[in-house]
Amino acid sequence: MILADKLIDLRKKNGWSQEDLADKLEVSRQSVSKWESAQSVPDMNRILKLSEIFGVSTDYLLKDELGPETLGGDAAPLTDTDLPVRQVSMEEAADFLNYRSFAAKRIALGVMLCVLSPILLIVLGGAQDAGKVALTEAQVGGIGLVSIILLVGCAVALFVTTGLKGQRFQYLNDTGFETAYGVDGMVKDRREKYRHSFNTLLTAGIVLCVLAVLPLFLTLIFFGEGATPEESFPHVASLGLLLAIAAVGVYLIVRSSTVWGGYQMLLEEDGYTRAQKEENKRSEPLAAIYWCAVTAGYLAWSFLTNDWQKTWIVWPVAGVLFGLVQAVARSMRKE
């Protein structure tokens, strides 16, 4: 077992990212990355520091013939994470990355369909109020609800089938694991090749989400505030256009982030360290309760007021607040 693999093994057992280890050694993350990919070797001072940090002997670090099975009592101390560990082969890692690329398109499409789902109801409702369509209010509501149910139903089908197809990789997100020799190098190489596409797609998605409000402002400039239902129809149509542009932006963000997250998951970096996995497990009951409550509130408000054109605002607000709820819960657990 070479030094590079030992460093990866010890770092992951402690639940540290490359950035965490680099901070402890007072070096750059790139230096740690080169050590772990066997592109360079740390000097003796760094070896001594690594021995101290991991609680192992310098002999273990420097002698390739000493593997984990001969380490004995010098095993690296684990953190408070107690996740089971299993081996990820090169073939399984490649299969997982291919699955993430496949899943990214389906998940992003499903999210986009959810964002698009209320557009027909909003636009038809505005057109009916302005007298532009010969439909009753009940007919508009029925057509709009059918479109929402169909689009959301398609989205749910995409989520469920994609999740079932990737069920065999669930342990990567839930448990600790070790990668076989060469896996980390392969993942890093593929990640670097994808980095430009990730940056481009993510930037484009964010820009589209920001620019999505432009139709509203342009409508105010050219059509004024709209005192009557007929004059207000351009504003309603601009709201539909806002959702359409935002849907495309969200698609690009979700697709690129899902692929990128696959690389981070295999490398156990960023939000996929073992400590973070433990934190996610603690947060699962809170997330389930929160989103069930949000769904119940949304349906109750919508059916009581029958104002589906406005109640959709619950979802973006709930998404923003969920981050705050998680932060508060995490802070309370630490205290």
C-alpha cells in the first residue's frame, strides 16, 4: 500500500476533506491532492506532521509493505462518525458516475416540469378575467389543475424511476466507504474534464434565474400597472414567462450540480464527508416533518381560497426557509 493510498485512507477515516487536512498541515489543497494522486511526495517535516496528526508511525507512512492489516495499535483515531465502511471498485465507481450523468438529466427535467406546472392555470386565469377566452372560471380551474397534476405526475415518475435505478448506489450517500487503488485518480481526472462544463452550465442557470424577473419590469414599463382585468393580462402573461425562464435556469443548475455532486460524493469532499453524512441522518426526521407540513399548508390554503395563481409562492419561500430551519436545528444540536 503506497503512501498516496494511505493518506487517502487515513484522511477519510477521520472524515476530513482535502481542505481540512491542508489547513492542519498549513499547505495548499493542491499539495494534498498531488500527494494523494502520487504526483509528489511530502518532505520529511510534513511526514512527521502527518504522523502526529493521524496518530500513526512514520514507518507505516513510508513503508509500502505495511498495510492496514499490519498497523496494529497505531490505527488512526476515528472521529465521532461511526459509519460502516465498504470497498468501491473501479468498475463500480465508473458505473456510478455514468448513472449520475443519466440521473442528472431526468431529475433536472422533473424539477423543471414542477416549475412549469402552474403556468397554464395562471395564464388561462388571466385570459378569462380579461375576456380573451370563452371559458368559465370552473373550466379554467379544471384545465389548470389537470395540467398541474399531469406535469407534476410526470415529474414524480421521473424522480421515482431514477431513484429506483440508482438504489444500489445509495450507500455512497449514507455510509462510509473506501475506494480501490486508482479510483480517486480516475474520479479527479473526470471531474477536471467536466469542470468547464459545470462552471458554464451553473453560471448560465443562475443568470437565467436572475433575468427571469425582466418580463415583469418590462411589462410595467410598457403597459403600466394595469387597472382593469384586461389591462392586467400582460402582467399575468409576464408571470408565466418568468416561470418559463426560471424553469430553464433551474434545469441547468440542477443538471450540472447533480453531475458535479457525483464526483464530490466519491471523493468524500465538500458536503459528502462522513461527518456531514452523520449530520444528514440526524436531519432526515426534521426534513420529513417540515415538507409534510408545507405540503399540507399549501393544499389547505389553495383549496380554501381557490387562488392557485398565488399559492404557488409557498414553495420558493419554503425552500429558502428550510435552509434557515436546518441551520437553527444544527446550532441547537451543537449546544
